[in-house]
Amino acid sequence: MYLQTVMLLLRAEGLHSCPQAMWTMYRKTVGQVVGADDGHVLLCGVSVGYEKHGAPRLRTDRADMAETLRFVGA
């Protein structure tokens, strides 16, 4: 929820962002770069910047909601 809130605040200021959650795969390398000791692991990161107008946009297809969601007791 924290990262989502930060991303929404960035949009309110006209910025775009992209969360990146695979940093744990490279925790040793990232830890060396940012100076973290072995007791700390960077769980996720976020890129922040302005949209480049005219850049191609990659949009992936999404599964239909009925394929991924089931309401119980509604």
C-alpha cells in the first residue's frame, strides 16, 4: 500500500512511475551499489520520471475478470 500511495502522489504531480519488484534476485549486487549491509535487502524499487510523448506504448492483454475473480458470499 505504501508504494501505491507514493505512485498516486507522483501522478498528482504530473510524474509517471514504474514499480520494480524483482530486486531481491540481485540483492547482493544492489546492496553493494547502494551500500547496504547483509542485514538489509532491497525488496522493490520504483522508476520515476516524465512521460516521453511519442514513445511507443507497450500494453499487454489482461485476462477477463471472470477468469481470475470469484465472489464468495456476496
